[in-house]
Amino acid sequence: MSVLSSQFNSLKGRLSLVTSLVLVGFLLMISGVLQHAYRTSLNEAKQRELQLYVYTLLAVAEPEGDSLSFPPVMPEQRFNQPDSGLIGAVTDQRGRVIWRSDSALAMPQLPSHPLPQGRQAFGRVSLPGEAGRYISFRQGIAWGLDNENQFTFVVMEDAAPLQAQLEQFRSTLWRWLGLGALLLVLAQWLVLRWGLSPLRRVARSLQDMQRGGSDRLEGKFPRELRPLTDNLNLLIENERRQREKTRHTLADLAHSLKTPLAVLKGLNFSGDPRQAYTTLMEQVQRMDSIISYQLQRAVTSSPKSILRGVAVAPLVHKILDALEKVYRDKPCDVQLVCAEDVLFYGDEGDLMELLGNLLDNGYKYGAGELKVTIGNGGDGRALQISVADNGPGLDREKWQRVTQRGVRADEQQPGQGIGLAVVVDIVESYEGDIAATPLPEGGTEIKVTL
């Protein structure tokens, strides 16, 4: 039972067991079909042969009153030889044997079941007192001008040679089928070994990663395994990036708080309490701003739901509805092209953050027109986003600056200058691309591919 359980816990064991059962069933079926076909062909050939012997008896038979007479020497020599294995006989309509061949003289009793005219019967019989079995062919014959005399011609032959042929065929058949089964088992083992080799490569790559030899799954894998290996590599890379981001965020937070804490340590409330209080509040606000900034940076997480598709269209409509309320004093004509079946294979929060910042900038810096196009590209798992406004536009140099944290395209507009930087971080976490292109008619088109 434990051996069977271990087999079911292995893909190779399961496939080997199932294919072996299918192979055994197939061989048994093929063996049965071939043996049946061969036996049928032998019986049909033997029936035709015995029927020819009946025609031989008919050819030499002569009427003699209500009976028939036959020459002392038959044309078929086996009828003349005792114990030759070929027996001929004729019975009348009452079942009495009126003639038997010399080969049947030592037999005490022969089949005496009369048949009507034109009827034939073929089968195996066992004679009383005889150890062997015989193959019998009987045919009803009518003799005379008015067919008044009914006879049954009987020809029997020893079934041992026919049975020996069947046994020889069965032995040869199983010998070749056994050889074929061995070759099929060997081929099955080679096919399973070759077919499952990519899984062994994945296992070896994982073991290599555990030993520290590599930080990702390396190698060429079949397309059926690529989603698995690609997602594993993506998870590993995202986990590594998240660790680095957490470490960097903590380091940045500690470094940023050092200066305000140093100022607080140097406060002197005994000299000028009002000034000290003002400085205290300024540093507290500065620390609050630093913490908010670092938290905003930390929430830009790496993709987690890499296997579950998120519907994009409902999120876009939700964001646009919110922006219409925020910018009710600055209405914007939005042209949205996004099919209902467009999916994003990543974290819903990341998509909300990315689209929210891009569309917010379009409302904020545009001149009342915004064109948004979203769709799936590549193999269907990539998301392509295009946001085009009719604002003042961004050249290459300005785009490089505004993607840095704390830098705003328009200093007159409220904000902290981290929206596009957050967008860039999200795009990089998905190994995507982002680019801004000035439009000839004015404005900027930002294209993102995740």
C-alpha cells in the first residue's frame, strides 16, 4: 500500500502506472482480437475443406434402391486408411449409418442426426469412447427423381492439428507481443524521462537558488512551464526589491530625521521660550512631512497578484468620477478608450495609484481636454496606457526633472511633487516602460507599458 501511495505522489509514478495499465489492457485486447480473427479464419477454411470432401463423396455415390453404394477404394486416400484422422459417413433420414469409410471402421459410433435437404452444420464433436475431439461438417442431401430419399453426408476430421495451429499461433503472438511490450515500456520510460526533464531542471534551479548559487531560475523551459518559471522569477525579484525598498526607506527615514532631531536637542527654552516653541513646531511639522513622504514611498509596493487579472475599466471610471468632483471648478472633456475585457495582472492598489497620479496631472495641468487609451498588448498579459492632455507640454529635460521626488512642473500648483516619481517606481517594479512625448498641437502624451 505504501508503494502504491508513493507512486501516486510522483508525477512519473502516476504516468508510468496509468500508461502501464493502458498498455496491458491494449495488449490483452489486441491478443483477443487477433486470436479470434485467426480462429475464425481457420474454421472457415476447415469448413470449406470438409465441404469439398462431402462433394467428393457425392461424386462417387451411386443409388442402390433406397440406399447408396460407394466404391471400395475412395479417391481421397485418407478415407481408405484406418486412424487417418479423416472420417466419412452417410446416414439415412432415420439416422441409421448406411455407409462409413474404412478410416472409421474402428469407431463404435458416429453422429447420426439427420438434416433436411440443403441444411448444413459445422462444429466440434466428441465421440463416445474417443479421447480426442473432431471437427464435423454435415449436409442434408435429397436423392431420386422426386427427392424421395433423404441422406445426411458426414465428414469429420481430428481437431488436434487445428488446435496445434491455434496454440502455435498463440505462442508466437504472445512472444512478439511480449517483445513489443518490452520495447514500448522502454520507449515509455525514455519518453517520460525526456518529457519530465524540464521539471527536474526547475527543481535543480530551485536547489541551486537555495544553496545561493543563483538568484533566479535559469535555463530554457517549455512554454507550458514558462508562466510558472516567469512568475516565480517575478516573485523572487519583487521580494528582493521589496526588501531593498524597505531597507532604503528605513535608511532614508533615519537619515532625514537626524537633522530635525539634532535641532530639537539644541533648543533652549530658558533664553527665548517663544522662539524655541516656534522652532519646535517647525521641526515637528518637518518631521511629520518627512514621515508622510516616506510612508507614501513605502506604500508603492511591488506587484503581488501576478496571476489574477484585475478589470481596468471599472477602476478608470471610479478615478474619473472622483476627479470630476475634485476639479468641479475646472471641468475636463475626457475621451476614454478602454474595453470591458482589458485586464491588469498585478496589484489593484498599484494600478489605482498609477492611474490616479497620471489622470490627476492631466486634470491639473491640462487645458480642459484629456484623451485616455488603455488596452492589452503583447501576449495579452501586458497593459498599455496612454494619457494625452492639451497643457503646456513637457520637453525631455523637464520630464527628467519632474520624475524626481519633490520637483513639480508648475510651482504655482499645490502638491508635494512625488506623483510622477511614484508612477516611475511602480513602472520599474513591474519591469515596464514609461515615456513622455510632446504633441505637435500642444500638450504631452505619457505612455506606460506594464
